[in-house]
Amino acid sequence: MTTRVSNNQQLRSIEMAERLDAHRSAMYRAVQKGGPAAYAVRQDRIERTWP
């Protein structure tokens, strides 16, 4: 199981969608590594936050 989280709850919906779209390939690669895991979707990258 892999979970994505945003690191800024003040983002507008369009900004969240843009981040998710911009980092789609990185998220797919993270899922392929297996889980469980949680990732923060930063402006310029995704970052594993757990475990």
C-alpha cells in the first residue's frame, strides 16, 4: 500500500492537481518499489515520509 500526501494543506485544488500530474512518473516508480509507504508530494519532488 502506498499513500500520497501533500505537504501544504493551504494549496488550492488546481495546485494540488498540478503537483500530482508533474510527479506522476515518480509516483509510479515509488509504487513499483512496493510498500507499505507514505510519500509527501512536494513542489519539486516526492519524498518518502514513512517508514
